[in-house]
Amino acid sequence: LLATLSTASALDLQKGDRVCVVGNTFGERLQFSGYFEALLHARHGGKEVVVRNLSWSADTLTLKPRPLDCPTQDQFLTQYKASVVLACFGLNESFETPLPQFRKDLEAFLEHTLAQKYDGVAAPRLVLISPVAHEQMGFPGMPVAASPNAALEQFVDAMAEICAAKKVEFVDIFPPLLAQYRKDPKRKLTMNGIHLNEDGERFVSAELDYRLFGPQKALKDTWTPEKMETLRKAVNEKSQQFFYRHRPINPFYIYGG
């Protein structure tokens, strides 16, 4: 579960922070594996950090399909008093949005988010997370991964450039995933080329953790694999109960019609 690389910390969590994850299927699936949130709580156990995953499959920067009368993303972020927002976008847009328009949409999203006070006190600390790289799959009917990766790389570069200009933290998981795919083609990290499997979730969660919070030596010294798994199971139970409330099977009973 733990990574071995070290980097400067991109995010300094404070006591009582409320971390909300927004974005597409990649962001949504982080809550189902629990690896990333378990690492976050292992590092910040004394800070009483609350994590809520508000991601929704198929979301883009500008299109967020929802049930009738469902609150908007801003309304949910306000309801859960987000002081930190982790935003996962870019993959869906790379299929359907021209790059110049994506740049405009991303700039507008960053400016809008940083102008809010979801916790009623201050603008959220915002971190943008890159999309995953496409993995070459070995079964018939799957596209050659090199072509969409070449296009996606332009979107990732644009994200990095815009975040630098707007002074927003950017966590780029595209290169390490691409390197891992090339290093061991037989070790599959996705189910279908873009959606991570269990092994992929472990790998990416460790990458996110050290790129957000820095070296992991203290974690390795303190948290045994057994303790981490116990924590992950508790995180998953919490996330499942929140998901049932936030994403009911029949939203009519929550939002009306």
C-alpha cells in the first residue's frame, strides 16, 4: 500500500478540515476501495479530518447529470462545509471537448471554486488531480492505448500550466501510471483500460498520498499492514453508509420530484 518515493508536501491538513472529493468515475471509485482515505487518516489521525466523496460517474467540468431537484455541487460542498476540495477531471473531457474549450472551462472552474466559502469562513484549499493514463489491454476490441494517451497528455499539460498560473496545487498521476504500465505490461492496473482495479487503486492511492503529503517513512514505521487493513475496513464502512445517504437508489424519497 505504501509508496517509496518522496516529494515536498502539496497539502497541509489542519485540525477539523473537511475534505470533499469531486469529479468523475476515478474520483467516485476512490471511496469504494478505501486505500487513499485510509492513508490520509493514518497520517492525520489526531486532526479529526472528515472526508466526503461527492464525485459522480460521468461528471465533467461543465456537465453534471443529476436526478430531478438534486442539489448542485456547490450546494453539497456548502452542506458538508468543505475546507479542502480534491477535484478529479480531465479524462471525460479529453474524449469530447476541444482543448481550447477545456482550457477555458478549467480556468472558469478554478476561479469559481476559489471564490466560494463553503465552510462559511474562507476559500477552500483546492487541489486538481490529473486523469489516469490509458492502459493497453490484451483482449480483442480494445483500442491501442498510445493514441488516446497522446491526446490526453495535452490535456494533462494544460492542467499543469493553468494550475501553475492560478497558484493551484496540481497532482499529476499520469506519468507514474504510464511508467508502471511500461515497466510491467503483464501487471494490469485497470479493468478496461481506464477504470482502476484493486491493484490499480492501491498503486494510485499510494501515489496520491505521497504527492499530497510527502514522504511515508513514518507511516511505514507506525502502521503495520494489519493495522492499515483494519483502518481501511472502517473507512469503507463509513463511506458505504455515506453513499447510501448521498446517493440513494431512489432519489425521489430524498429530493422529491
